[in-house]
Amino acid sequence: MKKIIIISDSKGFPRPFPKENYVNYFDTYLYLLKNTFNNHEIINLSFGNILTKDLLNQVIGYYKDFNPDMIFIISGVNDCRPEAFRENEKKFFLNLFFFKYLKKILFHPILIRFRNITRSNPLQFKRSLSLFKKIFSKSEIYFFEICAGINYDKIRPGFDKKKYIFNNIAQEIFNENFIKVEKELYNKNGFLPDDLHFNNNGHKIIYGQIHSLICDSKKKY
């Protein structure tokens, strides 16, 4: 039996909205993996709109003694995607009763391009990944390439450039355990219309990648 932890941001979730692009839980890569590897202990930690450091800290705080054999990380978009406002500024606007009328303006690509704020920076990102790798030095850790749909850079101007920087950091830390998936997701139409979350095809692709890594694991248990 292998002990496996899968860590993700909202890309690991089913998507009940919009209805025309519904992604059922039973079509997510997590369910498919648990159904296939029901003889393994698979723990999932998924949080929406979370930074990688906060996601990894959850694992460090609660699962350090679990001694996982394999860890899969699907995160990073929230760290590097450009924003128009800082978190405290967002909270201020959210409390305004007429926020719904401002929403289109506040998240307009022109404003995002102008302010170009990110919630994390390359140094913080590198430190978080390096510390996590050191703490779980006995585990096989795989980091999945930060990716989004081909039009996401139009929604979040500057994303592609920042994605490249953050991916280079992750690849430097995890080397051959940095898993490239963006090209396959592009070619097989793996993103929802929001160009961020996985559709059914996308979940099947991630499932296939993790399935192969588990089966090909060189560690003997």
C-alpha cells in the first residue's frame, strides 16, 4: 500500500457552474484515482483561491507524520496571476453595497495590466517549495506545471510571462519531477471556458499523468 497526498487549488474541484460546462465529482481526477487505486491511502487537500505557501503549510502542519510515499502538487496560478488590487483593497470593495456594479470595472483586463499586482513573488514561491521539499525529503514529490487556457493571458494580462518565471523556479527545484501538462491540455481541449479550470477532458489528462507516475514509481514498499 502506498500513502499518497494530492494537493491542489480549485483545479481539483468539481465545477457545478455554469450548468452547460458541469463537471461532476465522479469525473474529477481525484475520484478516478481513488477508484482505481482503492488499495492505496490517498489524501486530498484542495482549497480555492489559495497561495501555494498556504496550501503546503496545511500539509506540513497536519500530515508531516503521515510520511507519504508520493506527493502531487497542482498549484501556483494564484501565486503568479496578475491582479488589479491587493487583498485588503479587494475586501474594501467587496463591502460596498454597490460592488456588483463595480465588478466589471474592477476586474477589467486594462486595469489588471496597469496595476499588475501579484499575491506572491518568485522568492516567496521558491522558499515555500524548497522548505516543503526539505521537510518531505523521503517522499517522491511531483509538481505539475502551472498552466491555463490559451486565452487566459487576455483575461489576466501578463500571466504568461509570470507563469514562465514561476514554472522555471518549480522546475529548478523538482527537476525531472516537474510534470509538463499544458501542451496536452491545449491539444485535447482540457480547459473550461474560463480558461483556468479543468473540464472532463482535463481531469482525465491529470488522472492519466498521476496514474502513470504511481504505476512507474521506482520506490519499493
